[in-house]
Amino acid sequence: MDVSLASWLVIAVALVLANLPFFNESVFGVIPLGRDKPLWVRLLELVVLYFVVGLLARLLEGRIGSVFEQSKEFYMLTVPLFITLAFPGFVVRYLRKRHH
């Protein structure tokens, strides 16, 4: 797998996983709760999925070449990016008007 394909794969997976907590009522898409998920559960899911995407990116980076050390600047950039990727799901879940 080349660098470009791996980069696009990580971006696509990040987009899907960032929106996963907002588009279903199950925890991580597999554990049913039986009622609406509270916001704090969705945010906790978002944090865990952020690290899942990071692990995937690190594994792909290791297969392509050497893994670079990540400093605080890396996390200061990727956390807001992941939250921005989750914005469409948040809008659909909480800001869209529902017609009854």
C-alpha cells in the first residue's frame, strides 16, 4: 500500500468512525442500550474511536516505513480535526428539526 492510499484510507475511516456515535443508539454500533444514548456516552465513544483511528494510522505508517514520534502538537491538531469530522453527525442528531 502506498502513502497516498493509506492516507486516504485513514481519512475515510476517521470520517465514518467520527460520525458513528451520532447515527446509532448502540454503543460502538454493537452494544444495544435499550434507550436513547446520553450525550456523555456519545462523547466517550468519540474519544475511544479517536484512539482506534490513531492506532490504525500508526499500524499503516509502520507497514509503509518508520513510525514517527508524535508530540503534543500532533494531538493538538488531530483532536480538533476528528471533532470537526464528527460535526455532520452531531448536526443530524441534535440540531436538525424533527417533524412529527
